[in-house]
Amino acid sequence: MNDVRFRLADDTDLATLVRLRDDAARWMLARGITDQWQPGQLDEEHFRRSMATGEVWLAETGDRVAGAWELWWEDEDAWGPQPPVAGYVHRLMVDRGNAGPGTGSLLLRAAEHRVATTGRTLVRLDCLSGNTRLNAYYLEAGYRVVGHKEGKPQPVGAPKSFTLLEKACGRTAAA
């Protein structure tokens, strides 16, 4: 995975982002993770709004997309009002057809590096409380549980309960 390049997504990437999200949802469903994401929940307008208020990043290898993630600079729905010390990672998605093992970790490290380059010192994310596999993944990546949020509003559907995780980052974080 040494040939991975990262770039900000733009309007020409909207259909790709929707496909990545839907493919990730189908992958979860096939593994019995039924309460996280569903195909068809997010459309191009969702990603357009995310690009307008934060950043949406694509990872590419060769001429193919390997994955993507959203990076927000605030997340009051989950974390409440906060000083500007963190970046918030959302919708980390790997294209399982184009990406090799370890791509998710590579994307997460790139997001951490991006946050560090802004001078912010924390990377935060939330994970559906009932998704034990994904919670364990983030713990193994060096995140620590710092709280829980019951009834967090969702872009589509009923509010859900989440585990809040964070990790310190520094200017030495590697992408």
C-alpha cells in the first residue's frame, strides 16, 4: 500500500462516495453487523454538505479509489460544544475490491496526520456502542473510550447510542 495518494474529494467524486458508503454497508450486513449502516441511507447531497462544512478525503492507488473518510472540525451532536482542539473522523470507508489488507489503518493514520497538521491535538470519533468488532478495532489503533452518547441524531433514521473515543496526535503523526 505504499502507492496510496490522498486528496480532497470534490463534486466529481460524489457518486464514488455514495458507492463506497453503500458497499461498506453491504459488507457489514454480510457479516451480521445489521444496526450500523444500511445501503441507500446517504446520497450525494450528504457528501456535498460534508465537503462544505468539513473535509472529505479520498485514498487512491493507481487510478482506483481505495477508500475515503470525512473529517469534521466540530461534532456537537456527539461531543457537545468543545474548544477547537480536535478533528472528528466520520465514515471511514474502504473499497474492499481495490484495497489491500491494512488500508483502513492507513486511512486512519492519514486522518490523524491531517488533524495534527492543523495544530489540533486530538482525533475523536464515535462508534456505534453495539458494534463490538469496530470498537475493538479503534482500541487496537490506540484510541481510548472517553464517554458514551445516548440518542445521537443520525443523518437518516432514529437516534442511536455511541461510544466516544479519542487519541492524542502530534506533529509527528505519520500519514
